[in-house]
Amino acid sequence: MSIIVNVDVMLAKRKMTSGELAEKIGITQANLSILKTGKAKAVRFSTLEAICKALDCQPGDILEYKND
């Protein structure tokens, strides 16, 4: 099982850069990169909420479950 993080897809749809998103939600670009690449072990609900607010989307637009 794996969780796919689709932040890049939403960034492209919203025509926003990673740097702009990181600044809007108050995290470093390095931490956003870890999240985007799927290397994060966890994500805080407050961070997920901030991402959804900044990108005007739902958590399901960001996170996807795939059964291997």
C-alpha cells in the first residue's frame, strides 16, 4: 500500500510555484519538497489544511491511496 502526494498536480493547476506555496503556508521549501516527493513519514492536519486553503482544494486532491 502506498500514499501518493499530488501537490505538484495541484500546483500546476493553480499555476503556483513550490516557493510561493511554501511561503503562503509557512514551511520551508525543503520540507515542502520532502512532502511532494512522498518521503515524509507524516503530515500535520494543520499543514494539510494550510495547503488546501492556499490551493483551494480538498485533502483528497492532495493525497491518494494506491493498493500495490
